Amino acid sequence: MRGVEWRKRVAMATYQEFIQQNEDRDGVRFSWNLWPSSRLEATRLVVPVSCLFTPLKERPDLPPVQYEPVLCSRANCKAVLNPLCQVDYRAKIWACNFCFQRNPFPPSYAGISDVNQPAELMPQFSTIEYIVQRGPPNPLIFLYVVDTCLEEEDLQALKESLQMSLSLLPPNALVGLITFGRMVQVHELSCEGIAKSYVFRGTKELSSKQIQEMLGLTNPSASGPQGRPAAPQDPAVTCRFLQPVHKVDMNLTDLLGELQRDPWPVPQGKRPLRSTGIALSIAVGLLEGTFPNTGARVMMFMGGPPTQGPGMVVGDELKTPIRSWHDITKDNARHLKKATKYYDALANRAAVNGHSIDIYACALDQTGLLEMKCLSNLTGGHIAMGDSFNTSLFKQTFQRVFSKDHNGEFRMAFGGTLEVSTSRELKVSGAIGPCVSLKAKGPCISENEVGVGGTTQWKICSLSPSTTLALYFEVVNQHNAPIPQGGRGAVQFVTQYQHSNTQRRIRVTTVARNWADAQSQIQHIESSFDQEASAVIMARLGVFRAESEEGPDVLRWLDRQLIRLCQKFGQFNKDDPTSFKLSESLSLYPQFMFHLRRSPFLQVFNNSPDECSYYRHHFVRQDLTQSLIMIQPILYSYSFHGPPEPVLLDSGSILPDRILLMDTFFQLVIYHGETIAQWRKAGYQEQPEYENFKHLLVAPVDDAQEILQTRFPMPRYIDTEHGGSQARFLLSKVNPSQTHNNLYSWGQETGAPILTDDVSLQVFMDHLKKLAVSSAA
Amino acid sequence: MFVCVLSCFCVRVSRPPVCQPYSHGAMNLSGPHPSYPQQYGVQPSMQQMTNQMSGMQVGSGPLTSAGPGYAPPPSSEPPISAAYSAAAPPSYTQAPHPVSGAPSQPPPPSEPAAPQPYYDGPPPSQQQPFPSSAPPPSQPFPSSSPYSGPPPSSQPRAPAVSRQQSFPPGPPPPVQQTFPNSAPPPVSQALYSGPPPSSQPGPFPPTFASPAQYPAAQPPSQPGPPHFHSGPPPQCPMPPPSMSQQQANPLPPGPMQQPPQPGMQGGYPTQQNGAFGQPRGPQPGYAGPQYPGQQNYGAGPAPTPAPTQKRLDPDSIPSPQASELPAVQKFRHRIDPDAIPSPIQVIEDDRANKSSEPFTTGVKGQTPPLVTTNFQVKDQGNASPRFVRCTAYNIPCTADMAKQSQVPLAAVIKPLAMLPPDETRPYVVDHGEAGPIRCNRCKAYMCPYMQFIEGGRRFQCGFCSCVTDVPPHYFQHLDHTGKRVDCCDRPELSLGSYEFVATVDYCKNNKLPQPPSFIFFIDVSYNAVKSGMVNIVCQELKTLLDYLPRENPEADSVVRVGFVTYNKVLHFYNVKSSLAQPQMMVVSDVSDMFLPLLDGFLVNVNDSRVVIESLLDQIPEMFADTRETETVFGPVIQAGLEALKAADCAGKLFLFHSSLPIAEAPGKLKNREDKKLVGTDKEKSLIQPQSGFYSNLSKECVAQGCCVDLFLFPNQYVDVATLGVVPVSTGGSVYKYTYFQAEMDRERFLNDLRRDVQKPMGFDAVMRVRTSTGIRATDFFGSFFMSNTTDVELAGLDCDKTVTVEFRHDDKLSEDTGALMQCAVLYTSCSGQRRLRVHNMAVNCCSQLADLYRNCETDTIINFFSKYAYRSLLNTPTKTVRDTLVNQCAQILACYRKNCASPSSAGQLILPECMKLLPVYLNCVLKSDVLQPGADVSVDDRAYLRQLLSCMDVSESHVFFYPRLLPLVKLDGGSLPMAVRNSEERLSKGGVYLLETGLYLFLWVGANAQQELLSNIFGTPTFSQIDPNMTSLPELDNPFSQRLREIIDSFRSQRSRYMKLMVVKQEDKAELIFKHFLCEDKSASGGASYVDFLCHMHKEIRQLLS
């Protein structure tokens, strides 16, 4: 939270409020808050017109309305009535602000007048939420897919977590259990007496139909003689594997309690055989057959990489290590392509049916997230990565999946679709986030595809209040086609989803920005630049590219973009680097880029492929604040000299008499300076006369706790000190302004040298300036 | 036509010591027996003649009368009977009991001597027999002439006819009586007349050939016209339709060909032709006799249809010819059934002679007592006959001799046979870490045949003569006779059977074996649940699990158990002791079976008792409402196999299965039952497995030591032939309970199950038979698998399983050394110990055929023949199989006749003493459901019996083919009443009989049984109140009832399968089933009666000889 404040402080004053207000109300942050009026100008701005959109941003102050939205009657528009529409109260007609179609109000709006407006016409309801009644409410579904090839301790911890989670589930939610090891077991929950389960071989790929047949779900007599083939079946009856929590609570608790480790012997020098791929395909197949298009969450808990069957990531020979970046670049990862393809197909199937897949992977080594990431990325599922199920990191994270908001409702939504409408001058290029394309055709699709494009609708199988998509637009207005005076470009986001209380809801956000002529109003445009949002938006683009391109290429692309941006907006004399200046609205942007270049999202050095996948997974879904923390971690300094203060993420900030608290989103590091560490070791804090020291020690811990309480996933909490091995987490993040290379020239006083050959921010900036001002560029 | 011959038929059983054995009486027919005259008393002249001719000869008169009686199924075969009747009386010297013979003769009437005529009668026989009686022969004819008169009368006499017909099948007693008593003339005439109609032949060629005709045959060769009335040629015209079939018979090519002879063809089936030999051919008169037997013997599988048509009741059809030939005599020579070799007599004799003294095995080449005899065995260096029985205890020195004799050289080995309590089971010998001492070259195990030399430092192998060093730890000095001093202390040096403890070298993967496991697979499809099977099995298992096999009765069994239920998916159960409730794991991916769990599937019964009981309680409930009707089968076995693989142990699977596995899965079967194929060349396809799937599977099972026992509860066709492949290849058993009904079949099933679970057995066994140089084991029969030509691999080997080994010469044998065989079975005991059981057997070698014939064992030969024949069915048309059998037996007997018997008339049938029962037993084999199925025998039944027989030992096959029929008269005292022969005519209307077939027990109650008897047995004095559905006798408190139940119990305990008791009331419908087992009679499916067959046999032999 401190970070946010701090950030606000640095943001540009005039636009800051506007931006903040927009974000709070609509969950939208645009890269530019004034839009260049032509395609040509837009491309010259380097950073595209784009936004970060948080569809379900928490709006405690926004009561949903209990009626259906009014839609534009034009078939290919269907925009929702919003405050930007022109309304003729007398004629009871409104004009769509996207297609200019004039629509009559529906009969229920008969009493409308300029003093009696429906909520959706009021300016403060640029974001509004409708509750709609469509079909019977669908229960939420939680299907646990549990790896049993775990150490006894881990399994025990996991079992306890799972049992605990039963009490957190909504009572009417359906729950199911699949366990796997060498075999895959689908547990039947409805039976009394003997516990039944269906067992599948872990090596054989089965079609969804076969799975359903083998589970006895295709009951020919079900459709019956009455000839109602697809008659609405009572799900509780048709599927013995998914039962309401309140019914099978006890049963399931016992069942989980009796779960045993996979009994098959694991010979020396082998990995346990883990049929993760099949387990998932059965989970997907089971839901596909029983609850298509219903919100469901497959929660997979795995303690190691898949070692057999389709989707296998590594063989069971321990002597063959799991693929590393090195193997991948050398094209030496045997299973990579096949496995990725397999999980990709599964993910798409799940996404089509609106089911999301969570992966909770706890192991010391990699578990194959690289191959499996798409499962979560495409379906909006979570990925949590830890060392063991017996850590608070996992336990808390898992528990937080079921956290509730102020209304006591789960912070999760299912089966979301996001539809974007734009006014004519604008088209949609694509989206980057935890979504899949619905391949909806419409008039406002840009040919220029960015991220997941070619559509105006995306499916987001699972949403949380922080789920954020980056949306990219293209200004299509030709240079010579003037924008009408006072005309504004508008974008409407329509998000339909299944609320955790099983209601169907539609949230509509309509925003508009002024057009500006880049020729004449370049300063205005420059000052409307949201460098934070832009940094995240560009970073997402970079990460998206990194998935398919070589790392260095992506960096080069990022650099070029940065240089071009600086060339466009910097003030300088040609070929004079020292004259280079950036306005306040862009001043932080290069620094973000500097840290982004060093971040694990783009740098694979020191990160395993799994870790990269994990980091990227979270990066492309978190909201702006969190994303920024990921790009440039926050560093606070605690000392006797005053209250805690944010300090530069720089090696110069590492001082002996300070305690540092660094939040990288994924890690929380408390670093005790050399002196402090010695004091602490000496136990001064225990002595009453040094109570102030004790307070100093406690302060960062308290602050860290605050962050730990709310962050999802739970960050790794690291308490270290000068010279401690875990100090590397800090040292790898800070700007290496002092290294063994320049240590002596910088004098002894300041900070700690970092043993690295990485360039420091200063060197980076020097180069940037040089290139920006170079006439050759 | 004339009639016949005089006696041409002598059955002489030659005993080794020449005729002496005949002691009873002259075995030779020729010797007139006083008895005969008596019988035939009615017509003195005739009889006398016959008597003179041969003791056995049938007086023409009486015989004829009998003839009709014989008629097989009245409907179709009347003609046949006629034919038989005509047949000259066989003089069965056999008459060991001349005495008995005489009295019994009256009955014989029913069994006309008819056959003779066909077979041998005609040609030479006449002459030969005559020698002694030469004159008489002629007499008969004259006598016959008188009869001629009657014929006409007979025709009109419809009633008489009908009676005759009825007799055969039904009530013999009356018939008999009538004949003897009944005015001889008319009756007989009537009967005869029938035959003469032989003219009938016209219409019905072959069949009709009346006995009379046979005689005709004789004339050809012999001038002895007197004897024969040369027949009315008419007969000739009748070409036997059946001929074609018969021709197909596998008779020796030479003789067979003869048929071309005109005369012959007319009347005789090819076989006959052969038999008659050339001389007859020319004779026109021969037309005659077609012999009923044809159908039975060689005739194709579908016996009934063809014959029926052809055969008309001669009596019923007035034939013009008959009238034409009034003068002609139709004689029917009957063979007195009592005069032909009687199994009962042989059994009783053996019992009387051999049961008192223990049988010591020390003497090489000694024939053991019969399997029906109770005797004690003392092992003195050769394996007990309970372990090994040979077909011959003197085997020919050369391959030529063996080939000439055609006597099969085989051993029926039951390696793990249970011994009676008074005999010690084989000792276990431990030769220490180095393992058993063996010959270096042939690897034979140390045994009494190893000759120690060089002061005991080395030994010479008795099998291959290789000299091997004695390992130091085994060294022992020799005494003055060259025997080791410790000879008597070491079982392997002094006994025929013993066991070695095997070392790790003898184990799979060089790892000591795990204790075996038992896995129970219960079909829970609709049919299985509904029949009550599931319930019964689950109930029973709860207690049965306490009786798993163990070696030490005090200790708990180390056998682990597992449970699976299935319909079209499999449900495995985790019954780990730590669980509060069993867990069910369903595997629906049957196309690729695997074991879903490891821990908790195979458990120790005591540890998991509570969970197991809970499971067994719940299984019936869980599936009580099942609607699933489809089942799988292949995956079930695969699952068991996987389980054993995972547990790395051998074991046994118990499958309780109800229906044809039609669910989509590997090993899926289709209903291919097609009765139309029976009798065609495609018949074998019904017996072959549908697909190769199960044989491949069984290969894998054997490799793992996975033995499969299958309990079938079918309501319809389940394709036993295919389902049985795995059990049969893995040393398992198949039990079949068709139309299983809980109330009726519960006892039988449970007793089978109990015994099957408890019986001692070995697992993962390999058996090898080593022989001394000169012979070699070439063929094996039984329930096992062979991947090479020498090793018999048995996934499981229980105490009832028998392996039959056939030996062939590959060199000359020496009379001095004899022939040795050593059967070594390596197996894992039920406690998980690896053992080697060794059986040694030494037999003599002979250069004289007579020695061979003197030391044969017919029961064992029959056992071998039947196994051989049953197996041949897989590849050979049934008819060919049957013909081959007949032919081989004929060759055996012909060889004897030619080489060993004292010269005598060709009309005499001379049988070696040891083999005098060969014909009757062979007939039983030929008539068995497998080789000659009746219309009511299902394809499944045949396959089932076929598989069942493949591993039967001699005593089981004996009773299987020749059931034991006990009259329940006086049951006091400890001994059993003497059995009677399996013929309807032996049954008295007033009696109650117990019939044991090895699979069933029948209690036949005569319609006139005494009230007291009924009260004693059933508790009701009234015949009509006896409930034919009872499966056990009421427990009444009277000595008779007690004793009877004791007998039944003791019978049951002697058999490896529980015999269900069926009460059959005379003239009840169920009687047909019962009659099926009266194997000396004609069978409904067309099987020949004993007498008929004997005649046929005789003819075959004669054909060979000529």
C-alpha cells in the first residue's frame, strides 16, 4: 500500500487524479489519456493506445441493478446503453454512441425523463453491474486433482489443507476428487459403505467419450423412453463423482484422511511415476461430460513433474535431469514440445467449456510448469509454486483462493466473457491476459493483431477482482479525416460472468477519451502519458513475445521501443547526450524498462524454465500496482534516523545500519545491514535499554506481515542479513551501481558492491541518451 | 439267407499262461459247456449243435429271440437288432464263469449273438470253430429250417414285433423272460422272420441284412454249405447306403479296399467286407448283414439320422422275400452277454487276488493291481502306481516290435498324488547348498539307478551312462555288493519317489519364490447374482479362507488372498488390514488391463479378516440390483496375471463366471454354437478356441506361474472350448454347473470349491521326463503348456492332475537293463518353498511279444487312447478319430492273435488276458459324449468333458467310461455289494441301484421296489411319493440308510469332484439320462452295445489277419 502512495507521489500531478479516479471507478488505465487522432500519429507515439482493464475491480460502492441491460438494436453492435449516449427523452429514443444507431427505449423505460434517469445513464455509473436471470443457477464446482506421489509429510499437510478447504467451500458447491500417482483414481463420493473409485492407467490417453463411458456417465437409459435426450439432468444424480459439499463433507473428509501415498514401489534411481497428464485429461473429460459451460475449478496439486503417459515432462530416470534453459535452447528437451502440445489441447478444451485449472506445484525441483502453464494461463486458473505442501506459503495461498470480500462472497467468478466495443476511429488489436479468444467477428476488429487478437470477445474462465487484461487498440482514423470537434473516442467493456453466489451478472464499463491532434497538441498528449500503465502494457507485450521469440530479440525490441519513445519525446540537442531531458510524465519510464530488462520475465539467467513460467503467469494477470512491483521491486529502508522511507532500488541503499524491506511481489525480503545484524546477533534487542532497537527490528516485520496478509499468491518470506545466503534475493534486484568493477572509484562509504557484470542504471541511461540523441538512429 | 453260422465266434481270452486262466471253463467256445444246453433247452437240437460248436454258440432258436431284444433304439434301428440277432452266437470263452454264464444266458437272449454273424461269423469263423464241432454246424441249419415256418407267423404278429423293439431300450427283464420261456418257436420265429425279411433289404439295404444273411457269407469260403444256408441272394441287392460312410473308416487300407467285391458290397459295409475277407466276396449270399455297429463305430458323428432311415423294423414290414424263402432258416446266433469278458468279473478277481498283499514296487516290470482294487503300496525303488502307471510294464526292445504290436507305450503320471494315510508321503531330501546331486550329462537326479563305482567316488548314470564324480560331502563307501553303505538311509538311493529341496539355482530369476497367492474373481452380472452364485460364494469364502492350503497343519497358511468382482468392468478391492472399510477400485478400461492397486490387494487372511468379512458381506448387497448382463473374461485373467506379476509370486485365480463374454474387451467371444456342424468336417471348429487370444494369454500366465481355475454357471452357450483354454494350459480346472440353481447345486458347487481351494498343490512347476537311452518321451497329454518339446510347464499342479507321457523308441533297448524313466517336477510348494519331486520307474524290456501282452494294463491304455482321441478331435474329423481308435485296437489284438495265441480257428476271437476288456472299454470311449454326441449333448458339454478327461488319472477315467453300478440289496457289513454290469437287463424292477460315473451319482429305483427298501432309503414306502428332485437322501435312523449314505459319502470322497446325487425313478423321464450311462447297451446316440461292438471288433481283427 505504501508503494501505491509513493507511486502516486511521483506520478504527474495534473493527470494523476484523473487517472486514479478512472482506475478506481472503472478499473481502466490507458497508456495515453489523450488519443492521437490519426493512425499515422498513433504509430509515431511508439506506445500504442492501449489500456489495462480489471473487469471485476472491487467496487464496494457499486450496488448491482436487478434488470437487464438495454442493447443497441444493430445486429453487429449490441452496445449497451451508457451515459455517453445521446438520449431524446421525449421521443424515448437513444442513440448508440458507437454505431449511431437510434434505438427506442424498451417499454419498461416508459417513465424516463431527464429527471428520472435509469442508473446506466448517470455519469457516475460509467461502470454498472446488472444481475440477470438466465436459466437455473449453476452450482460452483471444485474438482480436486491430487498427486499422491508425495513424501509422507507433504501428503499429510496437503490432506489437511484439503480437508480444511471443505469448510471454506460454499455449502452447495459440488466437489469431486481425483487422485493420481502411477494410476489415476476418480473417487465416487455418493456411496455408503465401501469407498469406490474408478481407476485409470496413467499411460493411456482416452477420449472424453471413452472417459465418460468408463465412468459410467453415459447412461443410455438416462435419456429414457420419453425422448428427452438432453433433458436437464439433476447433476447430483447423474454424476456420482461431483457431490454437494454439505452432503459428502464427512465422507470426503474421511476419504482424504485415508489417502495413502502411491503404493507402487519406486526403484532406486527412479522418480515416482506420476500420471499428471492423464489425471488432468480425466478431470477435464469428466467436467466436459457433466457440466459443460458451468463454472468449475479443477485444482491440481502436484509434488513433482509428470513422469509418464501423455504430458510427461521428464522420464523416470533420476539420472536424466528435467530440462533446463540450456536444453531448451539446444533443442535438447525431449518431451517439451509433445507435452506442451498436449497440455495446450487440454487447456483449450477446458477453456471452451468454461472450466479453469489451478496448479499448485510444490516441489524442490521443477515440476513442469513450463509445459503446463497454458492450463492456467488460458483458463484463468491460478498457479502457485512452492517447495513443499507443508509450508505456510502453500497453505496460505491455498486458503486465500477461498477468501471472501466484504459481502462475504468469494473473490472468484467463473465463465466470464469480455466483449469490447469501440467507436469508429478505433479498432481492437488484441488482448494479453488469462483469456482465450472467442473468435467473435465484429466491425471493430483490427487487422493488426497484438496478443490474442482477431476478435472482440474473450473468454476468461475464472476471474478474481485483480484479474487484469491488457487491451490494445489501433487508431484507424486516416490522417486527412478530421475528427469532429469535441468528438471523443469511446470504448465499452461488457463482462458477463457467473458470480460466486451463482448469479449471472453483466458488468458494463464505458469510457471515453478526447482526441488530440498530435501535430498541434503533442505536449498535451505527452502529459497525458501514463508511464506506469505504459510500462506494464509494454512489459506484457514483451513477455508475450518472449513466449515465442528468443530472449535477446525481445530485449532488442524493447530497447528500440524505448529509444524511439525517447527520441519522440525527449528534449535534446542532436548528438549531445548530456542535453537529453525527459518530461516528468516520462521520467520514470526508462527506469522501469531498465528493471524490466533485468526481471525474470525476460531474463532466464538464474531462473529455471518453471520459475519463468510462473512469474510470467502472474505478471500477465495482475493489476497495475502489482505488476509494477514485479517490474521494479519496492525497497524501504528502516533506520534510527527517522521513519521508514522508500529508497532507491540501488546497491547504494544497502547500508550497514539499515534494515531493508524489499517486496518483489514474489518475495518479501527483510535484509539486516551488517551492523544491525551484529547487534541482533549480540542480542541487544533482548535488553530493555535497547528497546528502540527491538522496535526497529520489529517494524519491517510488521510491515511485511501486512503485505503477506493480502497478497495472492503468498510471497516467499525471507529474513536475511548482510552476508546471508538469502541476501542474493536482494542483491540480484538492486541496481548494481557499485560493483567489483567500479568499487574503488566510488569510494568506501556508500552501499554494498554487487558482484556482477550487469550494467547499472547509470550506464544504461548513458547509453540510452547517447542512442536517443544520435542522428544515426 | 441262411443263417448262420454256427458258432463261429469264439472269444478266447488268452491269458498269459496260456489258457489256464480260463480255468473257469473253457475259454474256448469250442468246448461244449453243459450250461448251454440248459439254456437253450428249449430247442435241444439246436443248442446242442451250437454247444458243440462252441460253448458260446448260440442256439439258433433262443438266440434269435434275443435278437430283437437287442435292437437298439427301437425306432431307428430295429433292423439292426435283427441283424444282430441273426448273428451267430459268439462263443465268448471269456466265460470265466462258465457257470454264471449259463444262468445268465437266458437274459442273453436279449442280446442276440447277432453281431457275430456280421463280423466274423460268416467266413472263416465257421470253419474254425467247427473244428471241434465241425459236425454240428450243419446241424444248426437244419434246425433253423424248422423255423422258417414261423416267419410268416411272426409278421402278422405285430405285437411281438413291438415288444421286441421295446425291449432293447426299455425293460429288459420281461423281454428276456419272454424269450426264453415264451414259446420258443413262435417268438423266435417272429423275430427271425424279421430278419429273413432280410429280403427287406430290398428297401433297406444294409440294415436289414439279417443275421441270417451272415451265415451266407460263410459259404463262400467254405463248402460247409450245410452250415449256412446260402442265402437268398436278394440281400445282395441291397446296397447299404451307409456303406459310403463306413468305407471312410480308417480300416487298414488293404482289406478295406476289398469291398469292391460285388457280393460284399451289397450287404456289407466296407468294414465288414474287410472282415470277411476275400473268400466271401464272391459269394452272392453274403448280402446280409449290415451291421448295426457301423454307425456306432466308424460312422460319422451324426449317427442317428442316416441310420434311422435305413433301418426299418424288419418285423414290421412284411417282405415278400420272406415268403419266398420260407425254407430258409433264419438263425440268429446270439452271443451270451455273460459269456463275453466281464469288467465286473475282472475287477472282482483282481480285488480278490491282489488286495490282501501290499504291492511292492521293487520288482521291475511288475503290473500293479487294478485301480479298482484297494491295495497298499510299498515303495522299494520304483514309483508307486499311485504316481505312475504305465500302459505296459514290459516294453518291446525294438521299435519294430512296438510298431507291430501297436500297444501304446505311455505312462500316466500324477506327480503330486495324495497317498492314503497308511502310506508315507515322499521324503524330503536336502543335499545342501550345492543342490541335488545330478548326472553331469543328462542331468538326471540321484536315484536308485545310479551305479556307484570306484569305491564310491564316482557314479555312473543309469540313463545316459555318463560317469560323474561324487561330491565330497556326498561320498560314502560301498559295501561288498557295490551298494553304498548308506543306501537304506537315503531315500534317493532306495525309493522310487522322493523330493529334493531346490536351491536358489532352481528358482525363477535366481530368487527364492514368494508364497503363492489366491485371487477370487466373482462375476456379479445379472445372471450370476440371480442364480444365487454370488451370494453363495461370498458366504462360503468367509469360512473357506481359513482352510487355505498349508504344509504344516498347525501353522497359518502363508497364502495371500485378493478379491475382484466384475461384470463388464472390474472391481478390485483394497482389503488392507488398516482400513475400516474395504475400498473398491473400478477399472473400466478393460481393453488394456492393469492392476489398480498394489498395497492391500493381496493380504494375509488373518490380518485383514475383519475387512474381508465386511467386504464379503457387502458384495451381494452392492450388486443385488445390478442390471448389467454383459461380462468380460480375458481382462479378468489379465488382471489376475498382473496382480501376481506385481506381487512377484505365483498363484491361482478362482473365476466364478456365468456367461459368454460379449462385452467389448480383449477376448470377447461370439456365440458360434452351431449344431449343424456336428458330424461334419467342420465339427472340430466347435472344439477349437475361437481366437488365439487366450492361448497367448495362457503363455503369459504360465510364465508367471498363474494357474486359473474356472467355475462356470452358464444358462446357455458360453463356449467352454475357448474359455477353457487358459485353465487347461495353466494346470487349472474347469467346473461347470449348467443351469445352476442355488438350492439344487449348492452342495456340489461348495464341495468342489472347498476341495479346490484346499487341495495341496504346487505352483510354477516344470516337469521333465528323462528316460534311459533307447526310448524317449515324445508326446504329452494333460493340462499344461509346453514351449519346447521336453519341458512340461505347469503354472499350477494339484494333487489330482495327471500328465500322460507317450514314449517312442529311438534305439534298441536291452533286455538286461530294462528301460528307466525319471519324472522330475520342480515346483513351489504352498508354503513358498522350491522343491523337486522325483519319480523313478523302471520297466522290463522284452523281445517276445507275448511278454508285452502279458504285462499290459488295459485301464491305462484306455486312459491313453481316450486322451489321444480327444485331443485328435481338435484337428481331425470325429469319424476319423473313432476309426483310428478302432483300428489301432484291432491291430493290437490282431497282432496278439497272430503272434502269441495258439493257432485256432479264425472264427474265434482271442483276446489277451490283460486286454480282454479292451473292446468293452474302447466301446465306452467311442460312445462317450465327446466322440459320439447325442442330440442333447451341447457343444459346451463336449468341450467340457474333453478338457476334463485330459488330466484324469486312470481310476477316474475308468469309472468315467465304465461307471460303477451297485445293486443296493444287502448293505450290511463293511464291504460293498458286488457291482453289476452296466446294462439295463441287469437291473431288476424290484431293486434299487447306485450308479457312480465319476461326475454324478444316480440312485435308480425300480418300479416294483420293495416297500421296505423304499422306507429304509426314502422314508416313504410308496414309489410314487419319492421326490425325484432330491439331491441328498433323508437321514433316517436305520442301518440301511446309514450305510447307504456312508457309501455315498465314501464314493464322493474318492473323487476329485463332488458327485451330485440324482434319484431316478424307473420309467421317469430322467431315466433317459441314467440309461445313457449303461454303457454295455446300445446308446440313444447310436453307440453300439458291447456285444455288437465285440463282433465288430472281431471282424476287424479277422480282416487284419486275413
